[in-house]
Amino acid sequence: MLTVLARLILAAVSGGITFLAVEPLGWWAAGIFGVALLVAALSPWRHAQSQSQPSLAWSALIATVHSAVLYLCMLPWIGELVGNMPYIALAVFLSLYSILLGIGGAALLRWRHGFALFPFFYVAVELLRSSVPFGGFSWVRLAWGQIEGPLAHLAPWGGPALISFAVVCVAAGLVGLARAPKLACVLIALPLLAGLLAGFGIDRPGNTTGSVTAAAVQGNVPRLGLDFAAQRRAVLDNHVRVTEQAAQDGARPDIVIWPENASDINPFTNDDARALIDASAHDIDAPILVGTLTTDEVGARNTMQVFNPDGTVGEHHHKKYLQPFGETMPMRDFFAKITDLVDLAGDMKPGDGPGVVTMAGTAVGVATCYEVSFDQAFRTAINNGAQILTTPTNNATFSDSDMTYQQLAMSRLRALETDRAVIVAATSGVSAIVHPDGSVSQASGIFEPAYLEEELPLRKGRTFAVRYGSILQLLMTIIGTVCALLAVCSASLSTRSSAPRTKSKGAKN
């Protein structure tokens, strides 16, 4: 029992250390060491001449404890909107996926070389967590904590899935040194060396087709003292004011990005809102991509809409990947019987467009806020011709929490993955200009009016990750799942064969 307790403590510590890799701390190596401690907690331990290993049931709890600590540390910003209980419930729910990781992972680790297969199964569980139910929750992927490290350079070759795989490979290799040193050294060295070498191939200027001067506008939001309607109007006025200031300062961008929810007053039904936006586009003499709320025959939409300086309306992007229990409420009638918090969730309808809008002849790929965590958001945009990317977002609801920094890390990794510059425009910060190599050349503070202007490259071509990243992730998932199932079956048969047999009644002595 003491051994089990030690494993549980080790799992909790591993979750806390893994969290240190998450932005804004960004200690990328902590992600490797944290996962290594998890692998150690699930592995057989040698005692003198004997060997102890956790049962698969205890292994499920060990992995769950690791994830629960990690997500409880990572997601408190959710409580800024809905309170602590829903945030804790989400963290606990997400940790339940690790029941599978614990069972399958511990079974694999009983094999002498099973630590080399563990990373495949980790990717499989991560894909499951990021996909179901209700579209999954991809915000907590291991890869996001590697943006400052060499493994981030693997993004153009496999996206977040390959980075998560590489992290777990190095972590499992560290533990495997005591069992199969040669294989473990390969498992440690190969991902790190690949990351270092891949760093020489990022930011490919040969794919540059031109440039565009882009501006991100951060209007800021009033924090206290206004009712809902006045709040919405004040946010719009703030973005108009900052845009006008940019024009007065001599800014001459080709395209302007406003954040998500910059105008929660529908400009197609409110003449005043429309007049303000048209005047801003005219003053800055450039098309503006405006975050607003619209309604069509399908229902309410979270929309990014282009407004041109000549007063015409351009293309739009309806947000595809809606935040469950926030922008939309799955199984609304069912949950309404449990809690009144259901009323806090919106009733938005997802879009189905190409993920690209044309602004001044430039194809701009759009992933609104939460969408940036989903692989297919920007990959679809690139496949539809996007030359540059933008992540308009509204983080004001979450105050000055870690959320905005976690999201910025995702935008930076997407820049690496797609070989595209990314313009991050946030209502209250952090807004940023991200180059194709993932570096940030400009960034605003939180809760301050600001505009960022910079000439950025327009790129063509598709990286290996954009072309084949989903296939690579699926192959890793299949390998991991099949191996884990075989390992679990093997462990079950071994347990049965080693169980003591009792004599049947009436048997001869």
C-alpha cells in the first residue's frame, strides 16, 4: 500500500511539474520531466531481487491524479466566467480520459521495451480528449507548452500531435534508461536532434509571394459601471477611437483586424454601429475585419465580417468550432434540469465556410478565438489559399488570467505549423504580431488601448503538417491503440495464469 501511495504522490507531483511548461511560465523542459515522472509512476519498480508493478486499476487512478492536478492548475481562468465549480468539474472530467492512459500505458510499460510504445498510446488518448464529446477540448494538449523549446520546430512536420509524441518519447526514454539503455538513448536523442535540425527549415522565404502591411487594433473594454447595452457600445466606440488614432498617427495598413466581439451590436440591424464602422474603414483607408454578432436563417452567428473603405461589405467567416457550454449548449434541455447555469451558455450556430476572407486582394485565414486550438481550422484555410492568418479573440471575460498567454502560444505554434504570419487581435490583450518562425515582433499589454502595425510576408505552399498531419496522427493513434489493447490482454492473461487455484470439492489428495 505504501508503494501505491508513493506512486500517487509521484503522479500528483508530475502533474504540477508538467504545468510549469504551460504559458506564461513556458518552462518547456518541465513538460518532459513531468511526463517522465508519470511514466515512472506507471512503470514496474525493482526492490532488491523482486519487482513490483501497479495493478491496472491503480494505474488508472495514478494517471487520473496526474491529469487532474495538471488541469486544475491550467484552467482556473474558466472560473472567471462561470465560477469555480464548473471549472473544477471540467478539469475532473478531462482527467477521466487518463483512466485509459493509465490502464493501457501501465500494461505497455510491463513489456521490456514497452516504454518505446507508450508515446503512441499517449497521442491516441490525447486525440480522443480533443475530439469527443461535443468536438472535444483540445486546449490542454501537451504540445502547447513546447513553444519555447526545440521540439516546437517539429510543427511543420506533424503539428501538435507530433510535438506531443516527441515530448513523451524523450520522457519515456529517460525512464527507460534503467531497462534498455541503448533504445532509451535513441528515444531521447532522436526527437531533440530532429527538433534542432528542423529549426533550420522553418520560415522559408522562398515561399514568399509578396507582403502586406497589417494592423491589429485593441480597443480595450470598460471593466465596471455599465449595463450590458452600454458595455457593448463602449467596446465598439473604443475600437473606433483607436482606429482613428492610428489614422491620425500616420498608419497606412493594407488590412486591419479588429478582435472578436469588437462590435457586439449587429451592424446589419443597427445603423449607428454600421456608420461608425464605415467611418473607421474610410479614415484608415483599408478594409477592416470586424468581430460581431449576426443572425441569419440558421440562427445566431459569431461572425468576422469585412467592411471596405468605400462603404461596401466584403466576405465573412462564421465561427465553426464553437465553445461547448459557452457559445453553445449541448443537450440544453437535459442540463437545464440539473442547473440554472445553462442559461449562461449561448445558442450560436456553427459556420461551414472556407475559413478564408479576401481583404484588399489578400487571402486571410481566420480562426476565431477557441478555433485556434483545432488543427483543421487553419489547415482548411491554408488548403483554401490563405496567404496570412489571423486569430481575432475576446479574452476580456477572463480578466488578466493565463488564458490569453496560453492562446498566444497556440497562435505561435500555428505560425510554425503553417509557415504563415499570424495577426492576433484581442479586445483587451494580448494582441500580437507573430512571424512564420513563431517569434513575436510586437505585443500589447493587457487592458490597454493599442494598435500594432507591421509589414508581413505573404506565403504560398503547404507544409507537410498541413498536407499529411491528420494522417500521421491517425497512424500514431492506430499503433498506440492496437499495442495497448494487446498489452492489456497480455496483462489480463498473465494475472489469470498466476492466480492461485483452489481444489474442487471431492478431489483426491
